[in-house]
Amino acid sequence: MSAADGAIDISGGLAAWLESLGGKVLRVDEPLAVEYEATALQHALDVLGRYPPIWVRQPRLADGRMSRFGLVTNLTASREQVCSALGLDDHRRAAAWWAGRQERRIEPVTVPATDAPVRETILQRDEVDLRLLPATVQHRDNPGPYLTAAHATTCDPETGIDNSAIQRCWIKDARRMSWFPYPNSHNARNMRAWHERGEPCPVAFWIGHHPAVSVAAQVKLGYPESHWPAAGGLIGEPVRLTPSLNFDGRLLVPADAEIVIEGLARPGAMAPDGPFAEYTGFLGPVVDAPVCEVLSITHREGAVLHDCGSGLADNLIPDNIAMEGKLFSLARAVSPRLINVHAPAEGRRFLALLQFDGALAGEVRDALAAVLAWRRVKTAVALDSDIDLFDAQQVSWALATRFQWDRDLIRVDDLSTSLLDPSLEPGRKTASKAGLDATLPRHPSTPPVAHPDPEALEKAAALLKELTGMGLADGWPVK
Ligand SMILES: Cc1cc2nc3c(=O)[nH]c(=O)nc-3n(C[C@H](O)[C@H](O)[C@H](O)COP(=O)(O)O)c2cc1C
């Protein structure tokens, strides 16, 4: 359920949220293989330009058996759906909304395990078999089944402050999986702190929740800061946590999650991991990843496994919305006339569109320079208030007609970036970035935009409605 920009009800978890969407969910009742087939459905929908959550009722495992868990993928592939899950009615306002919410904090509440749906079933020791989970093999050249939306949760051994982040896991056998925290991620930092003490690092992976919690728990934070208060602040209500099965109060996990896997990453236990699809749409390289020895799996009755299509909209949309919030606050700090920011999924986190209303001299360039400093943003485009940031055709029109290379370009070289950018040559660690000011200079000879007559336009729309209602549109040529 979502209320207009207000509090949202996360207590029912993932399955309840899916049920509430009715026909907006693609329910696949026939068996579908976890190897390639679920992800292929996402690709096929992408070609159609449609992004429903996909709920596979009978995922078929590699050995031909049906999993006893359901599988949900494409959960976060639609901006509209993600924003609606967060309680925001209009996805076009996500940047300012996120910028406003990202600093709020609401402390989580801790409930006993007896009140935690995720503890309805407990599997330990010989009962643990990761191969029964409908983990997907997504793309050609992937080495095996991956958990793609598991939020790894660790803590610093000294302070106890925890961290949570989606990090992929490759299921190796019944009780072992590799887990890949980027070396500079906060989880990797926590893990190294345990290993420096000569101790194994406790890890709890929680999988599947109301999408508002899954998305909000991914907020980018400084170190050390727990993600639970930030997630609560973003969604407007506390996240319910419960002590983990093996590590008690040292690691807390979401009580309303679908599945929790707990284990230990021992010092020196490493294995190759990948290749695996990245947000760029390219396969990432084989990396060295810690191996996690699994101690238990707990889950809800009838749990569904949340899978995320790597390199697809499913993977891009939530982070891009969060990025819009971050860029909005950075650019707004130097440009009060900034009115909106959009990071289109097809830009893969390398592209940012900024919109202004009546910017004063220098303001647009200030804002462009500010966002180019942010992580992977490689191209930032400034647009006028009459351009629809969410319409790629209008953005192209603005770039084609309102921009001069000698006057409107800022280039900054050697800024930090993502090494996953496939255009970087071997050994190169920085990017060359550009800001393009495609706002139209206003002077007396600036031509007006050609607009149709409003009354005639209304009539034309009514006429088209009638004609297409007669089934004519199917045969009409497309662009
Ligand atoms: C679908 C998805 C998959 C991700 N996979 C990984 C991963 O395999 N390893 C990783 O370190 N970060 C991955 N990330 C990014 C992390 O969730 C997180 O932002 C990053 O690890 C930094 O976390 P930190 O701010 O706690 O250091 C993924 C994000 C998404 C949305």
C-alpha cells in the first residue's frame, strides 16, 4: 500500500506487496528455469518497453526439480513502481524528494525472534542446502547460480556498528558461496577488521522485503553508519529488526525479510568469482572474493527469493533515483534555480540531466561542475524548463538546437570514476568529463518555439482516439 508521499505500510513484506499490485505483476505459473530463462524474460520485456515485477511461481532448478521457494525478479525495474513503493506518487519529483529525505533518521525497532516472520522456518547444519534456493544463472559466461539481491550485513568488531549492502553471492555447493564486497566497500572494511584480529567475519544476508526497505537500505552513507536509521528516515517508519540466529544481538536482521542466510567468512578463504554482468551492461572481470561458510537459512513460510537482473533496468533504477537525490543536493547548493535532476537508466550512472528555470550568469556552469565531481557522472547536460527531462527525444532536440561547442562546453580531465567504464584503456584510473550547457541563450533575436494551435491539438487528439479505437493504429508506420 502507498499513501501520497506519506507513510507506507511495510509490515506485510514482499509477497503482500506483490499481491496488492494485482494485474501490474507478471505471474508466471508454468515452470521456468532459473538458468537463463528468468533473466531472458526481463530482456524480452525490456525490448517491449514494459517493466512489470515478474513472479515465477514454479522456478525450475538446475537438476530439474521445482524449488520450494518462489522467485521474484524485475521488482525494481520501473521508476513508477519503485517511487510508488516508496510512497511517492510522481516519479518525476524523485530527485527533490530523495534529497529532502536522505538526511532524515528514524531508529529501527527490535522485536523478539518469535515475532519475526523470517524465523518461521529454521534450517541448520545438515538441513542447510543453498542449492534449493532458486538462484539464477543470468547471462552467458556466468559461472553458476548467483544470489543477486542479497543484502550482506556485517559489523565492525570494535564498535559493533553495522553495515548493509547488496553484494552478489555465487552458490558453490550446499553450504558454501563466494560473496563479493568491492574492496573499498564498508562491508569489506568490516571484514578486514575481523580478519586482522585473526577471527572469522560474521555475515548475515537478508533477501526479499517490501521494495521500499530493499531500496532505502541501499542509501549511500559515510563510514561508520548503520543503514537502518537511514532506511527508516527515507521511508518514514522504523524498520523492524530481530537478532540473528547465530550472532544474537551482534548482528540484527530485518524481521520481515523473506530469507536470511547466516555464515562466516574466514581469514584467507578466497575464491575466484565471475565474470558477472555489471550496471554498464558489460560483463565484469573475474575477481577474488571471500568464501562464506553458511551456518543457517531461516525463512518465511512460502518465502520468495528476490532476484535482480544485473545490468538491466532492475539493477539501475533504484541507484539512479538515489543518485538523482544526491546530485540534486550537490547542484542546488551552488544553483538555487536548479529545478530538477534526472539520471536516465540508459545512461548507466554516467549521465545526468539538470534542469533550470531562469538561471543567473555562471549558475548553470557552477551546477555542472558540481555534479561532474560526483563519482561516475561523466556527462552532465543542462536543460531549460520547457524540456521534458524524461523524454529522450526532447533532450536530443535541445542538444541539437540550443548548444555551441565553443561556448557551452566544460571539459574537466582526470577526475575519479568507476573502473568498470568499458571505455577506459588498461591501467587508466581517471575519466575525462564534460558538462554541456544546452540552455538557450535569451536575446531579442532568439526565435520562439513552434507550437500547434491548442484547440486544434485537442480536436486532433479526440480524432486519433476515435480512429485508433476503430483498430486502425496497428498498421500505421512507426518512425
Ligand atoms: C543489484 C545490485 C548489485 C550490487 N552488487 C554489488 C556487489 O556484488 N558487490 C559490491 O560491493 N557492491 C554491489 N552493489 C553496490 C552495493 O550495494 C553498495 O552500494 C556498495 O557495495 C557500497 O556499499 P557501502 O556504501 O556500504 O560501502 C550492488 C548494488 C546493486 C543495486
